[in-house]
Amino acid sequence: MRKLYIPLVLIVLLGFSSCVDIEEHYDFQDNGSCKVVYGFDMSKAVSILMNLMTDSIRATPQFSLTKDTTLNFYDALPDSSAAKLSPEEIAMAKSSDLSVQMDLNKSIMRVNMSHVAKSAADLQYYLQHISTVSVNTPRADLLDPKNANKSSNAFSMQRFVAGQDYYIYEVTPHSFSRIIDKIKFGKFLQKTKSTMAAAKAMLIDMPYKVVMNFAHPVKKVSNPKAILSADRKKITLVTNMDDVMKDPSVMNLKVDF
């Protein structure tokens, strides 16, 4: 099975996995399908990391490596992880794509995860299960000291999608709802509190943006912070993780369309 590789230095970035700009895009089509894209931009964390490196380290081949590639998410999974998937999860993974754009010398590191759901039921299944598939992707390769002298390691989506696990979704052909499960969100904060604190200390605000496009005008949207376009076909919600930690309900969203 084909694997995606990145330099060993990005192990350090996993410690800053909460220090990302997150964007979610939903494009609802007239036929009931929806394309959903999770975008994760770690360029700020890369920039900070690069400023901490000496010129001699930055001159190594590891730091000169660039990538701009897209591959099937199922193909990117380790064989051991793929073997544990159910038939439904395999179908979901095979219908999802993973894109990586990386240029460390230019402080660029972006990851996109995209999926086209054929129906409301398909979209709800994807939103509820993609984090499970990602969390079950082992990270031992990245943390094993035996790999310290290697120039590359298997890339894991775990840290990038696992956070979605704290949402409760309900999707129908004409409505979309997600509510933060405060218990799961509390556990997520406990696991990431040190990196959240580090990000705040380095003035990284970790913006969180949701954009939803619809084929027809939206009838109702619950979140008062969500901005509805003049034609009522686009919703934009912008916040940051600091605000979400203070009041998780700022990310709750119910839309009738």
C-alpha cells in the first residue's frame, strides 16, 4: 500500500498540533450530495520552529524537502490500520482524499482532507466516523527512538482530525446540526492543555472558520455569530480556540435549508 512520508523534523510539530488554523468547508449540492473539506494550516507553527533552528540544521536535506501532492486517504493508511476497518469505513476512506503542501524553508505546511458525501446519511456517517479512523492510525513510528536516524516517517492524520470527535451530528436532506459534547470536549482540552498554553504564550490564536455553501437560500441558522450572505446561500462562522474553550457553544450550529 502506498504511504505518504514527511521529514522527521515534523515530529516536533506534532507537539504543536493544536497550533493550527482550521477551516471547514461544506458545499451542499441540489442533488443532496455535499463536499466537505477539513483544512489544517500549520505554517505559523513551522515558522516558529524554523526560527529556533540553526542555519546548519536548516541546510540539511530534511529541511529542503518540498511536497505538493494529493492521494487517496485509504492508500495513505498503514496496512495495520486498514486491516481493522469495517467495510463501511473502507468505503469512506476510499472516497476521501488527502492533500499535503509542504515547503519548510518557506514556512509552509498545509493538510487538506476532503470527502464527497452522496447523501445526508452519508455525510452524517462521515462526520461521525472519520475521527475514529484517524485516531486508530498508530503513531508509534513517529515516536519510536529507533527511527531517530531516519530521514522520514509515516504520516498520521490522527492529530489533525481527532478533534472532530467532540461533536454530535444530525444531518437530514434539509437540515444540519452539530452540538459540542462538553464531556468529550473537556477530555480533549485535558489532553491538549499544554500545547494550547504554549500556543497562547507564542501569540498563536488558532483561528477556527466554518464556511457552508447551499444550493438554495437558508431558512434558519441558530448561531448568532454565524454570518449569512445577502442571498442567504452562504454561512460563515469565525472564532478561535481560545473563545471555544471559554464557551464551547460558540461552535454549535443548526441550519435549516
